[in-house]
Amino acid sequence: MIMSKDLTTSEGQPWSDNQHSQTAGQRGPVLIQDYQLLEKLAHFNRERIPERVVHAKGSGAKGYFELTHDMSAYTKADLFNGKGKKTPLITRFSQVAGESGYPDTYRDVRGFAVKFYTQDGNYDIVGNNTPVFFINDPLKFPDFIHSQKRDPKTHTRSQDMQWDFWSHSPETLHQVTILMSDRGIPASYRTMHGYGSHTFKWVNDKGEQFFVKYHFRTNQGVHNMSNELAAKLCGDDPDYLQNELFNSIEEKDFPSWTLYVQVIPYEEGLNYKHDIFDVTKVVSQKDYPLMEVGQMVLNENPENYFEEMEELAFSPANLVPGIEPSADKVLQGRLFGYKDAARYRLGANYDQLKVNRPVNEVNNYHRDGFMSQGHDGSANYEPNSVNGPTEVPSAKTTPDQLAGETGHFKPYDTDNVSAAGELYRLFDEGEKERLVENIKNNLGQVKSRDIKVLEAKQFYQADPEYGESVATALGLSVDEIK
């Protein structure tokens, strides 16, 4: 027989009665001196932290990364040096647009985020299950997300809003094509690829620089879900993807991914045929083939979802020596945005929470703020004469050559259509038919004919067959979109 523990308040005092409030007589009213009631209600009111503005609905697991190929020729990052090295990690997979209670099987891009607990601090790869994104300038991100959220008047998701934004932002065409294809509804988190999406910079111990793209390839095979099954599961099991991942790990069917990178020599990257810093573009694997790095295995479910998933905070600014950001404009915006969102959602000391705490020792001059803990009376300023922590010159980022006038510039790579066309031509006839049907079911709900025509024109520019098929499905004439 398991002995029960004494019930206490959060301050450790014994709690005599957790079933009945203190009242003035048997029928009340309730007494304000019942501080245990007040504390319980006050804590309950604060049990829900603000949900993430994007990626609110998600789930994940813990595991490890094992390096199968030493990458020291390209990066001095500790986790990628020394074949066989294992690094603990935690992942979170998510929906982008919906709220925390949204159905898992809604057509949406999926977040794919990994936090590596390295010996040099936390390293986060915060990507999606697609190799590109909708926009290529961070200034447009709030507007894009607004178009995916609820209509201010009707308070419902709006096809008119999202297609209005997409049709007037032609750089979205590649991602829209992926989203409307079979890949728009993965059959499970375990059966989708993941991507860092952006271009990053690797630096080796000689100071040589390379650009890299991350590809997590699922070892379970890619499997997607039909519209019919997705709609059924929205009602039968709105947490289907979360449950599927959790149950597979509980049953010791541990999912895994092989991490590959495309390595692009520095000068070649600057002169590539497409802008490698534009996250709406891809780097051809024919030009730079995938190189295997290691295996990611998830073998442990969270013990407490709130502490390990809701309080988990990722940021692409969590970089370690040997890995640096590139000039990707959206990445540059995210370097600020993610940590700022965590400070709003979890407080100034969110990085002291267990799930966000690095495995190596932390020494800095940050002090105080909500929920500050673990600080002693040492100096909280620098310079000082009391042996406070000092800088590590070897961790300095490598320089890039910059030149030009300041200003508000459009992307210099204005090809927004060829990648979507190439993707369309990779699809077999069945995939093409389902793509057009999905566009019809979504874009077809839009009230404005002008938006339909504008979007169909972009599909036509990507591939005439693509555009004509969409136009026919929407009841537009082909002449309107040429």
C-alpha cells in the first residue's frame, strides 16, 4: 500500500480541509480569512499563461541526437564534432495558425523545433515541415499572421483574408502550393520531414565559413492524410497528432529522423543563381547534395506537459560557437522576435525554467525580474574588480563584408514563380488533381472574383497547366488569367 503525503499549501503549511470552505455558520457566507481558499482561487486564475501568438497548439517529446558523421571540417560546433557524440534534446511540433484548442488535422504548416542541450549552451533549430516560408521580409510577418487569424468582425477563420494576403504577396506562391498539396495535412508528426528553412552559417576552427541548410528526413517515411480522414478526425479526435506521437513513444516505437545538411561554400553562396538568404527560395539538391550529419531519436514523453511544452521556449537566436546567423531578413527579425515573445509569455527569467536551462553553467550579469532565482550577492555590473565572469573572445562571430546605402529595398531576386512551377511538375497526375481540388475548396470560398483571378494568374505564371486547371475549377475563363 502506497502511503499518501501530507497536503500542504505552496508555502509548505499543513492544509486541513481541501473540500470545504470556511464559512460563517453551516450555510455561509464564506469568510475572507480562509486564505487557503483565496490562494487556491488566485493560483487557478493564473494557471494559463498567454498562449503563443503562433504555434499555440503543439506537442513534443525528448530524446537525443547522435552524430554519425564528424562535421569538424565545416563547423567547430561541439555537438557536430566527434563521431558517436550524443546530445540530449527536446522537440516541439505544432500548428501555425490556430489557437491552443484547434484541431490537429486542419490544413496548415507544421512547426518543427528542436532544442539541443549542448556543452556550449542551448542550440535551437526552429523550423517547419516545409523548406520555405510565405514571406521574405520580417516587416510582413504580423500582417501575414493577422490574415491567418480570426476576422475582427465575425471572429471566424476567413478564406477571404488569407487569400487576399496571398494573392497580393506573390512571394507566397511556393509555400501556398506546398500547403495546398498532399503535404498540407501530415498523417502524423512522426511521418513528416523537418527543415531549418533559413540559411545559416557554419564556421570551422580555421575561421573558414560555409552556408548550410538543415533537413530532418523522417525515417518512418512520409505519409499524409486525405481531406476526408482529416475532417473525420477533427470531430473524433481533435488531438490526433498529439495522441499518435505520445502513444507511439509509450509503446516504445521511437520515431527518428536523419539530419542532413546542404553545405555551400561561402563565396558560391553569395553568387548562387537564387538568393540563398530569401526563405521563399530553395537551394537545389542537384547543386548541393544532402550530407548526412546524424540521427535524432525521440524516446521519452514529457512527464508534465505544462512544464516541458508550454513553458518551453525556442529561439533561432540560441546559437553556439561555430553556428551563426546569415543575412536572411526573416531570420534576422526572428532573432529578436522569439526571445521577446518568451519574455512576454513566461517572464523576464524564462530561461531559468528547468526546460529552458542549459546543461552547462550560466554566468552573467542579468539580475532580478519576476521569478528570479539562483543569484548570489556577486557583482551585477561590469567592469569590476571582484573576479566577475569575463568575455570569451573565441566565441566572437566571424565578420561579413557589407556595403551599400541604407533604405527600404524590395528583394533583389524577384522570381516568385519558378519554384512553384517546378514543384507542380514533380507531382503525378493524382497529386495535381488533389492540389487543384484543395485550392478550389479553399480559394473557391472567397467572395472576391478579383482575388481569385489574381491568384490564378500567379499559378499560371508558375506553370500554364497549373493556372488553367485552377481557373477551370474556379469557373474562371483562361483568358482572364493570361
